[in-house]
Amino acid sequence: MGKNISIIGAGFGALTAARSLRKLDASARITMIAPQPEFIYLPSLIWLPSGKRKAQDLVVPLDKFLRENDIQFVAAEANGLADGGRSVLTGTGAVGNDGLIIACGGRFIKKLPGIDLAILPCEGIAPVERLRTRVAELESGTIALGFAGNPNEPTAMRGGPIFEFLFGLDTQLRREGRREKIKLVFFNPMPKPGNRLGEKAVERLMGEMKRREIATHLGHKMVGFEPGKVKTEGGEFAADIIVFMPGMTGNAWFDATTLPRSPGGLLQADAHCRVPGRECTYVVGDSGSFPGPDWMPKQAHMADLQATAAAANLLAEWQGLPVTATFKVELICIVDAIDHGTLIWRTARHNWLLPSSRWLHWAKRGFERHYLRQYR
Ligand SMILES: Cc1cc2nc3c(=O)[nH]c(=O)nc-3n(C[C@H](O)[C@H](O)[C@H](O)COP(=O)(O)OP(=O)(O)OC[C@H]3O[C@@H](n4cnc5c(N)ncnc54)[C@H](O)[C@@H]3O)c2cc1C
């Protein structure tokens, strides 16, 4: 009988790991553990406020994928591990395994005073639907959008989507003839936010803000939020709607395990996605902290590359073969503005930036369709 593998999560990393395992080992018994048997395509959240996408467009039921790939599904949240990782504890019981891949995404740090007043758009569909409603209701005023990092781990953050929400809202409000009555402000504690994208990209994004008459409040440590207000050490400003993406950290349930953690609270991983010191235990995607350059992104694309390596390594480890698969570090994103997009592509060898074009917006939509087809 094939080996018994558990995968925690049903997002980008988890699904790619499952597909790779099935391709490499037809006899493996694969169990996926996640709250719902559905995949949420988070990158297209940026199109909810304008109505270009509806919630149901982003949610893919996984029944067909699970059936076709002979994968068992346990609808539960992991809340701990036992037997050195050979058992995943959940609210509905323990799930045993011979090997484990953890792919349960990230969590946002919510320590800033007044954080409940902000909309955290990367937490999924519900907050972005709230943003859409609030924007629709706002007759005049200010929408402030910003992001921050994890002070203990500079790579544990994601800023790209905030630029997309910002430019997307600008385009939307202009289309609706409301932009003159609604001010947009971008805030960030860094003087040069988004520098992981590369210096030229930051210049381009800041230039784009100027061109679109988006005000900026940069380089001041965040103090907190109050009703109608963003407060920083460099002063405060009025905001009717606050959209904020805090730095990332590890999931709360990691605290109930003895798994090694990075300075920022994520699960420590080596270059092969292995959790150091643990047998047959791997981590991929936003849950993990991986060795590599300081610009390594927290992106779906990285989760996919890591998941492919983790699947190959887990099977090699069982067979007593050397664990050699690594993943390429690649930042690739199209910063979309509803009708135009800018491509930023960074690897160890190059850092390219393509001029904003309509074609790139359509490329982002084409990629979405292509990606989702494999699970629909
Ligand atoms: C608005 C937005 C735009 C983005 N744009 C891009 C982009 O253009 N390009 C790009 O590459 N990336 C983009 N990203 C980033 C990308 O979505 C993430 O990096 C990616 O989702 C990470 O994949 P993951 O598998 O680690 O986690 P996720 O995709 O977040 O999946 C985590 C899974 O784990 C499950 N889970 C959580 N807790 C538990 C638990 N305790 N037990 C079991 N299951 C659990 C969740 O339900 C989910 O199924 C964007 C993100 C956002 C929010």
C-alpha cells in the first residue's frame, strides 16, 4: 500500500503539492486537511470593489479535483501535531500520516491600536466585499491605503496588492465620475515602500501615484487608527475608509507545536522546504520562512515552486534518496489598475519592468483563467 501523506491547507501551495505528489506517485494515499473543500483565488480580490469579479468567480469547489486525483478530504482546521508530526490534530479528531506538507498560508499581525477600524483586504473575500460596500456608500471624503512589515522578519510582508487596490480604486472612481470628491492617500512607514520589487519599480509606482494625484504619507512609524484617523509618529491624517495590510507572521496553531520558528514567527524551512530536525515534514508558501535573498516574495508563484520541490523531496526522503530539489526564487507580478497593468519580474539575474499597458491587464486575466482551469 502507498505511503500516507497529509497536506494541511487547500490553497496554492497545498493544491500544487497534491498535484505533484499524484504525478510522481500513483499509489500514494493523499489526505488534504482544510476548513472547506474549496480553493480561493486571492489575486483576483483586487477586482471585487469595481465589480469586475464577484465573490463566486474566485471560489472553486474542489470536488472534481479531489475525485480525479483520488485525494481524501478532511474538513477541519489543524490545531496541533502529535507523534513528532505523524499525527495532525484537528477539531474533528487526529489524522495520521507518514509524511506531512504544511501549506496553511499566513496570518496578519494585529497588534496596532485600532486595527479593527481598518479593512484588511488580504484576509479574503468578506473584508473586500465590505470595502466595495463602503466605497459605494462614500459620497465624499478620504480613502487611505497602506501596508507595513514584520519588524522581526523583513520578508514576512506583502505590499503588491495594496498598490493594485490603490490604482484600481483611482480608475474606478474616475470612471464613476467621483474621483474629485474622494481623496486617495497612500501611507507606509518605509520612505521607499515596495523596494523588494526593485528600485526602478518603486520609482515607477511612486510616479504613477503622482500622475494619478494620490497623496502620500511615507517614512513615519505607525501609531494606530482612530475613528476617521490614521496616526503616525510623523503626524495624523483624516480617513473615512482605512485599508491596511499589516506584516505577516505564523498561524496561531503553530504555537501549539514544537516546530522550529523563524524570527518573525513563521515555520523555519531549509532550501529544500524541509522543517529542520523533523522527519518527512515540509512547509511551503506563506506559512514558511525560507533561506534566500531579502526580496524573496510571499506570492502564490513562490508557493507553487516550493510545493513542487517539497513533493519531490518528501518522496525522495522515503526512498532513502538524497533530498536535492530546490526552488527558484522569482518575483513576478502584474500590478493591475483595472484596465492597465505593469509587469515586474525579478530573479537572481535580472530585474525587469515593462511599461504599463492594456495588454498586461489582459495577460493577468488570461493567467487567472488558465490557472483556474486546472481545478474547475
Ligand atoms: C489581494 C491579493 C493579491 C495577490 N496577488 C498575487 C499575485 O498577483 N501573484 C501572486 O503570485 N500572488 C499574489 N498574492 C499572494 C498569494 O495569494 C499568496 O502568496 C498565496 O495565496 C500563498 O499560498 P499558500 O498556499 O501559502 O496559502 P493560501 O493560498 O492562503 O492557502 C492557505 C490554505 O490553508 C487553509 N488553512 C488556513 N488555516 C488552516 C488550518 N489551521 N488548518 C487547515 N487549513 C488551514 C486555508 O483555508 C487555505 O485553504 C495575492 C494575495 C492577495 C491577498
